[in-house]
Amino acid sequence: MREPLLFLLLFVSISCNGQNNSPDKIVGGPCEGCEAIFEYGKKRLTAIDTLPLFLETEPKLKITGQVFQNDGKSPAYEVLIYIYHTNRQGVYQTKGEEKGWAKRHGFIRGWVKTDGEGKYTFYTFRPAAYPSRDEPEHIHITVKEPGKSEYYLDEFVFSDDPLLTDERKINLENRGGTGIVKPTLENGILTIRRDLILGKNIPGYE
């Protein structure tokens, strides 16, 4: 009886290990720079992050919301979220010592991991449009959920931005839900709320 039992235990162990080590499903299509989501180094991730230059830059901005699973109802916890944006001159500011994607994204960036209720918050400041004025003010966002590859969502764009024309609104992909946010002044700080739905309008997502 020992040999069959030993074989069964070995089979179960291999099967379980195989499931745990299975590669993430590739979703979302091409995503240049999405691997920057892993560039947080030794930083301990929580559901709240404060980006560089927050204290000394106006207007200050609070970004908050809740992440839901694909059903749009169940909170999604331990989802990694990465954002980056320009400074008040519309430039992805660098210090000259950046490595990896920070060379292009700059140092005004941050990472959070959603809590047990799927909630997240970033403290930063409102970015400026590019000096060329050919794009609305925006904040880039990438997510990484368990079992799926990292993928980008629609950028945060501001409803009161004159560069956000009706034509641009129509052409938005609404990846993860709409990225159009309405800033409101709360406790002396501009606040925008955006809930995210994992997989919504994401190619290759089941």
C-alpha cells in the first residue's frame, strides 16, 4: 500500500506546483513600458502612495477609487497599480541618474497595491499638458493582477481640460472603464475618483 500512496502524494505535489508556477496569461495587447510596474525596488507597497514633489507643488491632487474584478462588483485585492505623469511644465522630469523606464517616465511616479476592499489612493499634483499642447493633461496607469500579465488602462484625463475635446472623448477605448475624471475641491485638495474594472475592454481577457 505504501507505493501507491507515495505515488499519489507525489502526483498531487507535482500538480499543485505546476499550477502555482503557471505563467501569467498575456492580455491587453502590446504595452510599451508596462514592465515599469515592477520598478518599485525594495519599496514596501501599501494601498496609499505619495508621489515626489507633492508637498511643494500646486495644485495638489488626490487620486482614489476602488478596483473590481471583471464582474464589476467583487473587490479586487492585491492588485498592483503604477502611475506616472508630467510636471507642471508638461515634462517627464528626470534627475539624470534614472535607470530602466524612469529614463522616459521620469521620477514623478508611484505604486500601490490594493487593500482587502480593492481600494487605492495616490497623493500627487495635477500635471500639465505637453508644451506642444497636442495632448490633454493626463496620468498614465498600468495594472497587474494575479494570473494576468500587466496591461495599461485608459489614462486619467480631466473633464474640465479644454484640450479634452468631444472628438477625443469619442475615441477613448475605455480600458478598465472611463478615464475621464471630474476634479472637486475637498479639504483644500483637488480630488478625483475612479473605480477600475479589471479586464473591461481589454483584448484577450476572459
